[in-house]
Amino acid sequence: MRGGETGVAMDMHAVSADGRTGERVRAGGTTHAERVFRVQQAFLKLRGRTHGPGELAEAAGLDDSAVHRILQSGIYEGVFDRVGRGMYQLGTTAALVGMQAMAHTLDRHTARSILLRLRAATGDGLAFLYTLAPFGGAQRQCVDMAVGDSDLSELGMTPREVLTVTRSLRVGASGRAILAYLPRPLQERVAAEPAVTEAGPGVLVDDDALWDSLRDIRDQGYAIGLEECIAGWNSCAAPVMWDGWVFGAVLVLLPDSEPVRPDVIDATTTAATQLSLSLGPHHRVM
């Protein structure tokens, strides 16, 4: 990481490939409440939409009978849904809890002021804030931007590029900055997707190059993109973390005539740290 970063940004170095930081799962798990939470977390660890009690038990470190009882109880509360014979998925209550938590995390005024400062610090670069999309699989969505008085179409960006190309997590600095910190099953799911055909000439179409880039991002705490999403624009992005989990990414776009300078990287990672700290308490220990 570069200068100007403290706290959360430094913690990003310790985020492992499964998306969690050092402390993570406390040994034991003897109370009923803790066992319930471990079953919920098992859904995060496993790939795919539906799972059986056996694989959930293995992922949660619990016996099959305990997991089966928890699943049956959760069905009546809407936390889990039974899909077919002996298969389960997270239910509507789990989704609503997640949406409620996300809705009360980020203050829009704080985010806007951070993006405006980032735009000024990068010589009027185009600053964007992306978060994980709540629907449609592992994708991202733009929730705020600081681009001055310019219309994006005046800058050569089409609605297709803004709304379609930039949703994929395998395309662009902001997508890869998020993807680098997601659990491995989600990373593999995204990596299996074909590269977006409408992407820029610098898009990483080679899978090995994609995986190498994710390791580099975890090592250095930021991503660089050279005309990945849109021809004529380079980018720098850094992950925004919430209590050890990736929440989204802050992105700066600059014309390809300008190199991604060290001061741009510093400003981007500092903005990501400020946004991370604004999300709430960060009580996890390393």
C-alpha cells in the first residue's frame, strides 16, 4: 500500500483469498445461536445456489443432524428455503436482512464529498463508487460518481459501456478490485464467465492473467486498468471494505494520454480507506 493509508487500508493486505481477514471463525461453536450462524456462513463458503445438509455440515464444522434441525427451523422463519428433495438455499428473510444492512451503511453525503475530493486530487479525474449488485449474480453497480458538469456521452462513453460492460467483475480495475476479495467460489464463478465482447482493447481475456492480477491486487491493495472497459481511458481502483468483507470499490478514470501516476494511486487508496471507515465500526481483529 502507498502513503496516506491507515487502519482499514492496511487490513486489506491480510484479507485472504476466501474473502475473510485473520480472526474469522472462533473455535468451539457450542451454543445453538453460534451453530445457526455457522450454517448461514456455510452458504457463503460453498459454490452454487443450493446445498444439502451434508455439505453444509462439513462447511460449518457441525454434525449432520444438528444442521438438519437448524435448516428445518429456519424454513419456518424464512431464513432457508427447501428446493427439491433434500436441498436448501438462503431464503427471503436472509436476503431482507442483507438489504437492510446495506441500506444503512453508506451515507450519501459522505460518499459524495469523498468522491469530489478524489476528483480534485487526481486533476479532475472521473471518480466513481461501485458496490456489489444485490441481484443478478456476482456483479457490480455504480451508485455514485463525481464527473463535473460533463455528460458521460460527451466523454465518449455510451450507455452500453456504463451499464453493461462495467457490471462484470472480471472487466476493469474496479471489477477486479472487488473480485480479488470475494470468496474463492464466487471468484471461480466470475472467472468462468466469458470476457465481455464490448469491453476495451486492454481487457484481460486470458484466465491466467486474470488470476495473476487478483493476487497482485491483494498484495498491493489497488488495481490498475489500461483501456479495459472503455477505449481511451485508463483506471485505478481500490477496494472498499466493510468489517473485513469487500463492499465495493472506488474508481478513477483518466484519459490514456495520462499515465496512472503514484499520486493518483495514493489518492484512490486514501479515498477507499475513508469510505471503508465511513461504513461503520471495524471490530474484527487480526
